[in-house]
Amino acid sequence: MVFDFATPVERRHPSGSWPSQKWHHYGDKVLPLWVADMDFVSPPAVLEALHARVEHGVFGYGLVPDSLRETVCAWSAQHYGWAIEPEWQQWLPGVVPALHLASMALTEPGDGVLTVTPIYPPFLKVAERTGRTPQQACMREPAAPGETWCLDLEALEAAITPRTRLLLWCHPHNPTGRVWERDELAGLAELVERHDLYVVSDELHCDLLLEEGASHVPLAAAFPALAERTITLWAPSKTFNLAGLTTACAVIPDPELRRRFAAAAKGLVPDGNVLGLAAAEAAYGQGEAWRQALLEVLRDHRRRLVERVAHWPGVGMAPPQSTYLAWLDLRKAGLGESPQRALLERAGVALSDGADFGHPGFVRLNFGTTATQLDAALARLDKVLKA
Ligand SMILES: Cc1ncc(COP(=O)(O)O)c(C=O)c1O
């Protein structure tokens, strides 16, 4: 089956009926390569499932269908070799809410909530918003072109205090796109056990590995001893471009952790978005061919980006190993204190500001758009960055 990833879809809807964060936040002349959603129509099977659900016409409180739970078990076994049980799945309206709920469920006020930077900005807010103490360790920067960002275990160990209780982990990593090596994860697992920490492993981008032959292993599956202290977060939102349907899944093997997480969620988050649940089942059940086609498109877009960046003096980028986000070092690009603002004003391209990820001087670029739009944005960036 041929899928269309090339025809631009109007997301700046002229009537303004369906405003999108990505396309409406900045002015009409700006090309948006910032917030992490893609400009692609979701898989046909998802659209069909949504049509059928809408046709039913009744949108009262739903339940998570057993068939969805079974579909996710099958997806996990097939793609990740992890045999999960239907009852381990707690469905909820987003991964970010799950990060906050985990903090409330697994730690006490004042406890340390640790993460590594740079990191997807909400990770940096969880501790403060839940009355805990934020703790951070920096990743190791690429020392030379061709190298990647790495986990710095010594820095992580140094950031741990006796009050540290929870590690918020991103696997694969947003914003660097790193797919962690087995030895990095082994070091992490050892440290987590030795310090008796809980882990939230946000694996939202795990279905989008760009390196041929690369494989994702959920943290709790790679190190079974960690399973009883780990909450794994999955969602169809990045893979199948469904973020607006606010549907995610926490996979929690340990019954006591599951109970605590469910108790924290009670009354704070609604059970399930009936459209999101229908879409999730269709995506995981029938979206594989679409996902494979998407990966080819993203690989091509990454290639286009890498070629351009090579011509931008002073700009560093380790090619992302996963997802549709690239992390650019602009500290030596001569764009002043805020390269994000400079590129917005001078090139008319909206990128995400590295300062929000804990690293000023960097930007994150979303290449999950049509080739036409990506090329147009890169041509605009060329005018500023090639100079
Ligand atoms: C690593 C990561 N976690 C969570 C989210 C947001 O998830 P949700 O929209 O389900 O809250 C994103 C979105 O970009 C992300 O990249």
C-alpha cells in the first residue's frame, strides 16, 4: 500500500476551525519546526476506526477495551520481545500526566526527582510541580564531529543524594535522539538498584528508530530485576501522529506500584478518551505498514538535514538515531544569546529553544513534516546559517 507523506496538509486552517499549537503559535509567515507532532495524516486504519467510532454516535464514559490491551501485549511481544500482561496496562490521557502521577505515587514531599539534561522540558518541571526536589545531571557532549551525546554515569551518581527516590528516564532520548547502548543501560540499572530508586522510563519514541537494524529494548525488559521498580510509558501519539487524541499507556508489572499509581490518578485524570482508545487499537493493530513507510520518509528527511548542517559553519549536530527531532548546537554560530529567537526573527523558522531543555545555545528541530516544507525551512535557515 502506498501512503502519502508528501502532500502538505493545511494545518493553518483558513477558518481557524482546527487550530494547531505548532502552526498557530507563531505568525502566518513563520515555518514551524518546533513542537513534536508531525504534519502527516495518521494511518488509514486509524481514520477508519475513528469514522466507525464516530458513526456509533454515543460518547459516554468508556472502558479500555480488552482487545486494545491484547493488541498492545502482541505489539510488545512482537517488537520488543517483552511479554507483558493486559492488567499491567494503565491507560491515561498523556505521558506528561503520567510523569507527574508517578512522582506523586512513588515519592514523598521533598524527595529528590532526578533526570539527565538536556531533556524534554516537562521532565524539568515534575519535581517542582509535585512538591519534590529537582535534581539533574548533564549528559556528556559529543567531543568531536561524528560522536554522539552519551550518558555520564559519574555525573548521574554525583547528582544522587540520600533523598533521591525517582529517576525520570527518556529512552530513546528526546532531544538528542540517542538510542542508548546496552552498556549505558547496564550502568544505569546498576546505579538504580544500588541507590534503591524507582524509574519512569518514558519510551514514547521507541517505535521510531532510524538506524537500520537498531532495536529497542524496554528498560524493564532488558533488566528484569528493574521491572518491579519501573513504570514504562508508551503511547501511539508520536509513532502514529495522534497527540491530540490524548491517549497513553503506563505499563506497570508490579501490583503494588500499579495500585499506588492508580490511586494517584484517581480523581485527577479522566479514564480514557473513547476516540483515542479506538485510534490506539487501530494504530497498534493495523498501522505497521504505515509505520515502516514513515520510517523511510524520516530517514530521508534526516539525510536532507545532515547534508544542510554540514554547510552551516559553527553548527554541531550528532545525527539523531531515532524519532523526528534533531538537536543542534548553535553556541558557535554567532547568533547571540538566543539562537532560537535569532532564527525566528531572521529566518522565519520556529524551532524549540534549548534553554527550555536546560541547555541554552541549542535548538531542537522537528523534521516530521513534508519534504517540501522541510526544504523550504532549510532554505530559509541556509540564508542565515550559511553566511
Ligand atoms: C519524551 C516525551 N514524553 C512525553 C511527551 C508528551 O506526551 P503526551 O502528549 O502524551 O503528554 C513528549 C512529546 O513530545 C515527549 O517527547
